[in-house]
Amino acid sequence: MRIVFCTASSVEEAERIANRLVEGKLAACCNIVPNLKSIYSWEGKICRDNEVLIIIKTSDYGVDRITSAINEMHSYQLPEIVAVPVVGGSENFMEWVDANSSER
């Protein structure tokens, strides 16, 4: 199982991305966390923006397809897409994630 983090410019954009990932069985579940403050360097400037975080649960093999799908529909020139492995947790939950993100 993998958890993928992605920021979006608005709740609407995050919901559009999350819906496509879940409906396409690329992800089993997405959580949308509003009111995130991001401070980052972009093109030589320090930027401070309000963003929305999407927490995406997927199978081990879903990350590449999720990355492609997000890049196709995201408004950012360089969207944040970071995947981390899950090293433990509820076996039943991880099996559910695998079964519901089985689009290969």
C-alpha cells in the first residue's frame, strides 16, 4: 500500500482529482484537508499560498497511474505528488485498499 500526497489550489480542484482517482479505481480513498498554508520557493521567490491537501490511498502499483492522472488534470505547472510506502497497519484496511484500487 502507498499513501500519495498532493496539494491543490482549491477544494473544488481537490474534489475533481479525488473523484477521478476513486471512480477510476486508481485509489481506494482520498481525504481532502482544506486550509493548508504552504510556504515554498518558486522561480526565485518565496511564495505563501493557501492550498488543499489530498491524501490518497492506493495499492503498490497505483502510483505511476495516479501521477499521470494528476498531471493531466492539475492546474499547477508542477504539482506536488509524493508517495510513501505503508509499513504497517490494519491488514483488513490494506486489503480493502488493494481491492478497491485494482485498476492496473
